[in-house]
Amino acid sequence: MIAIASTFSLQAQTSGGPDVYGNIWRDSNDPNGPSFNWIDITNSPNTVEISGLADDNIVGPFFLPSPFQFYWYTVDRFWIGSNGYLIFQNASFAHPFPIIPTPDPTKNNFLGAMMTDLTFDKTGPAVGNPASCYYWTSTAQDSVIITWDSVPFWKSGTPSYTGENTFQIIMNYADSTITFQYLTQTGVSVSTTSFVSVGIENVSGNDGLMWNQNLYPPVQYAIKFYPPAVTTQQITDVGTSFAGNPETAALFISKNAAGAYVLNSEVVNTGNTVVAPFNVSGLVRDSPGNNVMVSNTTLTDTLQPGQSQLLNMANPFIPINSGTFRFINTTTLSGDLTASNNIKTQELQVVDTTLNEILLAYDNGVAAATGISWNGGDGGCANYFIPPFYPCDISKVATLIVADPNAVGSTMKVYADDGPNKLPGTLLDSIFVASGTFTTGVYSTSVLNQLVRIDSGGFYVLWGMGGDGVSLGQDQVAPFSNRTFEVLGGTPSEYRYRDIEDLMIRATIQRVGVGINEETAAEGIGQFYPNPASDKAFINIDASLIKSDELFVQLFDIQGKLVAGERFTVQNGQLEVSLSQLETGIYTARFSTGKSEYSRKLNVVK
């Protein structure tokens, strides 16, 4: 009786809305609605097949041919979710799927065509999965289509999928409408609550339009979302796009570094009205004491709708003591609509690089009551680490396992970040950690088979399940690193709970040779002066150290990205380095002399 009543209700209701902004929807059963007109893009000349989709992940960004009007603002890029949605920011959804709208500081701004527990995994018990996904732009660049083709639901067991769903999203530039079309739908999700959501939601999460929840769309069916011709809604809203770096991701900083960590952030006008200059607070607090270490108040420019501004705070953070710190960036605008997007917090881990071994860890050592594990026992998790200096050697990795009831153990792997989009690429080392060789509830350390040299960038430490039941510890006390990943079907993606917890995976690095100790100058290699510097910096060099009078110098930014590399001839014992192309920030200079390698810090302030 309940199922019959639900079906009748769906057929009777052929339109819905408006939402606060004025959007409405009509379906293909409505006299004024769209006709179902499936557009097969699989073999079209402008079609791109999407790779990298797995289970509960996203891929992107993909760039739209031009800005597309969505609510009061425009969007120019998107990510594709394996679970049947398109999102205009780097965030992913997994079960349970939300009622629309639901404000969430990290998961808004999406088109949910069929947000349910689908899977693209084709490994192990998922071999034979027929899922594929395509993205097409019209020749006139006036419409974009994304098609999920023959995508099944996830389930446990073998095979680890069931059913089949084919549907698409059509974005029409001519009238800013959005159409969802459904060609086939068989099977159901294994979940029984919050198992499917269909609708659209804006960037704040305070406004959205839901077609339905916990009801699968029928086949040969279309839903079209129409924007209002005119809106009277005036949106005054600003937010923080990021703090510290575009991912608001944690950094390791040497407490012995010359200079300071320059605090920067980006703020954006997410409303549809011009906003006058407003104050932005930039604080650094220690953890867990919450004492203010640095305080900044910065005034923005006048911002047009959609306009962003990069801010460099006047007072930098000087890393004197080791420990965990938080850079908290907060917009403060009177009449601001959405509080949830005002604050971004970056985790800063200050480490003592004079030690023989330097521990890199994001967690506080205290595990939550339950751990993370994946059904089927073939999943994993990873942390991404960017060391505070180069070169360095990785010597050890560690995990905290909270349970291993089936005595299956786990595997620790170290990867370079040379994969697509700096994801895990080259396997650098692998160690199996057998059950019985560790104690649950405490950290277990594994020595690598050999030292792994890191010259630039970062590396991943991956924990892989040895089978069902083994679970990894989670730290649920802020701050959080935003450096966590999950690996399902062999495909890495952002960890679904990275905004509320860290994974208990650690690495130990050590210095390489002479000169990595940033507190004591190596013989023959001085320190930069002036430091901070703006246009030029100088350093004294003992030419006798250098083979053939040549010195190779590389500059890395605070995230480990190589920004400059040049071979110099040292003259009169002094080296001049031009800083004209560098932005404000802390840089690590690596000197290779042909005989030895040295590292120095340089603070650039423009």
C-alpha cells in the first residue's frame, strides 16, 4: 500500500518549487514540461570518456566552455561523482545522501541527478562491471551533457555490484536550464534509509530544489529545472575560499627555519550584490591550548558578485616552538547570509628538523572508539605528506590499528606523488604487517626495506586492508589536515570524512648528509641575506666546495613544488638570486655542488 501510494503521488505531481531563489521543476508528464529525448553522446565527435571513477569518488575538475549561470552566480568548472552527481567544488558524497537543501560547509553547489550508492569499481569481485561515463560539449558550445552509462549499485559479495542505471545531465546555456534524463533503471541500493536524492543545491546550502528523496526516478523520464526570469532575492554573502593554500591543507614547517610562515588566504563574494570592504580575521592558535600566537585583521577591497581576492596578512607566523597550530581565517561582514562558509582552518605542524629522525603526523595519537574499514576487505586509506625540507629520506611508516578480529593484517605502501593530478603514482616501498606483530590500539612502526629519497614534492603512505575486519584508527579532534585519501578498487580519492577526522598514518624522515640542519650553517655555505628579501637575495659560497665552479640551485615553495632551477657559476664567493618571479612566501633553496647537497630557507615578501 505504501509503495502504491508513493507511485501515485509521483505521477500526480508533475512540477515543484519554487525554491527561495525562484527555481522550479517540471517533468515530462507535465503539459508545460520537457519531452523525454535521450541524447546518445557515446560516439559523438566531441565526447570524452571519463577515467578514474571508482567507488564513492570524484574526478575533475572539468572546465565548462564558458561560465554557466546557476542561481545568482556563475560556475566555470565541475567534478563528476561516481555516485550520480555533478558538483561545482572539490567535494564528494557517499551514503547517506542528504535531503536537499542541507547546509554543509564542504558539500554544497551540486546537481544531483541520481545521488545513490553506485560503483565504477572493476577490480576483484567487481570484474565485469559495465559502468562508464561520458562528457560532451556541443560544437556551438551552448550545451554540455554528462552521461552515466550502465552504472550498477554497489553491494557486498561477488560480484560486488547489482542492477544497471543510465541517466544524464544536460546544461543548456541558451536559457540556463538543467535537465535530468533517465533511460534505464534496474536494481536497488542495499541501503534502506537516505539511499537516493534527486535535486539541485546552491553554494551556501541554504537553498535548493529537491525532486524527491528515497524514490528512484522512472525510466523514459525527464526532469527540467527552470531558473526565474527575474529574481528579487538580494544575496549578501561572502566566504573564505581557502586558508594557506587552495586545499587549506596541512603543512609541516621547520621550527628552525630562517624567516617566518607568511599567512595568506582567499576570500570571495558568493552573493549577487556588490559588497563594500570588510574585515577578515587571520589568527594562529596553538593546540590544544587555543592560545593566540598571531593576530591579523585585514581589510578587503570592494568585491563584485563572484569576485575573489587573495590576502597576505601583515603579521606572519614565526615557528619558534614545535607542536600543532591552526591558521584560522574568518570573514566578518555585517548582514552575511551564510555563516558556514566564513571560516577555513589550516593545520600547521611545526617540527624540529635538528633531530636525527623527524616524525610527520597529523593526528593527536588518540583514536576514536571505532575505526575505518571497508566491506570486502580490499580497501585502504592514505595520508599525503610534504616534508619541511629537501632532500630527505623516509625511513619508517606507522599506523594505529584499532581492531583485527580475523587476524588478516595489513600492508603499508609508500608512493611518489607522480600520478595524474599529483595522486599516488610510482610505488617506492611495500611492507606486509602480519597479525600478531602489532598491538591494537597503539602505534605500530615498520622500518622500510631501504631509505626512500624525496627530492621535491610529497609522498603518500597507504594502509591497505589484508582482509575483512581490520580497521584503522581515526583522530576526530580538530584541526584536520585535508591530506587524507581513501583507496577503493585501486583508485585513490579524497577521504569522505576528511572534514571531520584524520587518519592515523604516520611517517618518519631523516636528514640527508651535511647541511640539512637549518639551524647551523654548513661550512662554506652561508645564509641568505637580506632575509626576508623582495627583489634579490645573496648568499656567500666557498668556491672550493664546488666541482667545476658550477652550482645547481633549486627553489621549492612551501608545498614542495619546484618553482625555479638554474645552474650558476660562483664568482667572488657570492651568489645572487633574482626573486622577481616569486610570490610572497617561504622557499627552500637546495644547493647541489657536485660533491654535497645543502638546504637553506628564504623568506620572500613583496
